[in-house]
Amino acid sequence: MQALKLDLINWLVNLKDEAVLSKLKSLKNSTPNKDWYDDLSEAYQQDIQKGLDDIANGRVVPHEQVMAKVKSKINQLKNS
């Protein structure tokens, strides 16, 4: 997919045909900007909403606290 996109970009940069450019512009403008969220499954959307609710209600653990706990556990395992 990436190779195709790069090939198309290269082709577009070198394109001189104004009629083709005009058609491409029309195509771009007629294609709705769809939100990626809408393509997610219902389960993923519910998981995201649960996470947002957790944040809104303070049910979070700071990254630094998690990392300190992980490092502590690693050190315990090393010293066992």
C-alpha cells in the first residue's frame, strides 16, 4: 500500500495534464473525510468510551507510578 502511495505521489508531482489534475481535484472534493472511529467495531468503540469515562472520573494511574512499580518488580525478580 505504501509503495503504491509513493508511486502515485511521484506520478502526481510530475503530472502536467491540467484536465487530469482537475478530475483528481474533483474526486478529492467528492470523497467525504470519513472519521476512522466510525470504522471501528462496536466493541472497540465501547472500549474507547470506557477509557474516556475512566479518565473523566479519575480512574487512572500516572505513567511514572506504573513505571516505578514495574522497575521495582524487575529488581525483585533479579534479586531472587
